[in-house]
Amino acid sequence: MKISALLLIATCLAAPAAARTIMVAPGGDAQVALQTALIDAAPGDTVRLAAGRYVLADGLSLDVAGVTVRGAGPGRTILDFTGQKGEGEGLLITSGNVVIRDLAVENAKGNGIKSKGSDGISFVNLRVEWTGGPKASNGAYGLYPVSSKHVLIDNVFVRGASDAGIYVGQSQQIIVRNSRAEGNVAGIEIENSYDADVHHNVATGNAGGLLVFDLPDLPQQGGHTIRLFKNRIIANNHPNFAAPGNIVASVPSGTGVMIMANRDIHVFDNDISDNAGNAVMIVSYQSKFTDRNYNPLARAISVHGNRYAGNGTRPGFPGGAEIAAAMGGALPPVMWDGVIGYASPSGGERAADGGVMIGDGPAFTLNLGMQGVPTSAARPAPLVLATPLLPMPPRIVLPAAQEARAAR
């Protein structure tokens, strides 16, 4: 009997505590109540936010793994940071296996929702918005997973970000789907990241629709293996309102898709229409750089099977109007800057290690040749359509448990 009792006690101590639902309601103590719930939550718990407006004076943070934060819907549970005192995120997540879903974040002073160093982070059925309209003083990013792995962004709406509405940086194994980015500088941006599928999204009313960038002097670079497909990229003609000096401040208004300094990028089966500039722009990184490990060239790029209409009538990049006039009044759907070499900071010249494979037409090259040559030196010429195209990488598959939690 004593042995059985001891075994029972030992079993109880070893067993994990049952998952809890921690309820939080709006009200005068919402800041303390919500942050306390995020601190007290244990792996497996759900922090459940009742419907209502949560008026918050400071950012929130979560560093416990395996937690779900769930509201009553992005039109019903609203985290209102209009009176936020600090300049940080609305919500910062530094743990893994986390789901944030069914709520809205409004008017964060910094980024809307950020994850850093998370393995398994899911953003589902969210709205992030700056309700005062597009301004350089708005937060930079709506959703901002960085240095993360197994990233899922599903059914998200972002408006008003002064950099990118949906931004994934220095991350791996990424899916962005079923989302809408509207009225941001960049709609959706994948930067310095590996292995991403971006599909069934709408980017409209931004300065630039979908961007795939790679930049120097970052811990992770050499962005590669990204597929953009079955997206609607429509009328991204908003004036660029990024703060001066920001890299996206150089994105011309009217850009549909822009690929810069990446490799193994596939743009296919998208509807790209009514963007005043380039439907698809493929370019090198043009600024000077000192990072010896950085490759500024776009290479191994495949563009095919997209549908184009009404693009290229008012290009905003330097010399664009003259190029459009020379081509009959509008730019062809696909433009490559024609940069195939660069001067390495470690000495000598290097060339592209993969071609630009354009299956859509008509397309043209600016024939700039070397990285850093200004567009004023362009010698536009038609591009011969390429066959065969680059091999398609496999689709991104996230862990089954992560997809199952996101579907609940």
C-alpha cells in the first residue's frame, strides 16, 4: 500500500500539468492583466482574450514556448496601442511553438507583432493596422518574424506599415498564404531568407507589391529558394512614404514584383495588373558595399506563366519614362537590369553563377553589365525567352503539429 501511494505521488509529480485556458477581458487593468497572463502561461496553455478594445500604454511580450494567444476575431478583439509610450513592438515573441490568432493590433509605435529566434511561429487570422493613414511615422512592419524557423502567416491583413506590411527576415522554412497587404510601402517582403512559399495572397495599393531582397552586413544572407505563385498583385501605385534612408525608400511606386540580389527565385502563375511601373523587376543591389561575403547579383531567377494587364504605363524609376517611350509607351512586363558582374571588396571581379530565365514575354534588359552602373547608362534591348526554365524546388512543408494547431 505504501509502495502504491509513493508510486502515485511520483507519477503525479512527473506528469505535466493539464493545459489551461487563461481568460483576459478588456478594462482599466488590461495592460497588467494581459502581460501577467503572458508571463504566467505554461507550455500548452491558451491565453484567451475576450472581445473588446484593450487600451494599452506599453508593449507586450511572450517568452514561454508552446502558448496560444487567441482572441475572438480581428474585428472583435483589438489591442489598441495608440497611447503606447515606448517605441517597441506591440507584441514581441521570443519563444517557439507559438500561435497568435484571431485578434487585431492597431497603431503600434514600432512594429505590430514581432517574433525573434522562434522555431515554430504561426500568425493566423490577424489584422495589423495604422488607422491614421499612410505616414512615415507609422511602425515599420506589421508582422515581423526575424531569425525564425518554420514560419506560418495565414489569413492576415496589414495596412499602413512604413516599410513592409508582412516582412519575413533572416528566416527559414516559410509559408505566407491567404493574406492581404494594402496601403503599405511594401506589401509583402521576404529578405535574407531561405526556402519560402508565398501564395494565394493579394498585394494592392502599396508602393511595391511583393519584394524579395537580400542585403549585406546581416547575420544571415544569401537569400534563396523562394516561390511566388497564385498571388494577385494589383495597382501598387501608392506614393512611397518610407522614411528617408530606409532601403525600401528606393522602391519605385508602381512596382508589382521586385527581386534583388537573390538566387533560385520562381515567379509563376500570378495575376499582375495595373501597376504603373514594372510588373516584374529583377535587379542587383546597386549601392556600394564592403561585406566580402555578399553577392549583389540576381541569379537563377525564373519568371513564367504569369498573367499581365495594364502595367508599365507610368514607371517611376529614373529613366523609366524615357525607356517606356522608346518601347511604344509602356514597359514590357518583365525587366532585368542586365547586371552580370561586380567588383568584389576582396579584390577582382566576379560574375553571376546562374542565369535569369524569362519565360514570359515580352521582356527586356537594361544591359547595365556591372553592379553600380546607373540606369541612365541603360541600353534597353529585348530578352530572348528562355527554355527550358529552372527546375522547380519542392513545396514548403511545415511540421504537421504546427499546421494542425493553426487549423483549429
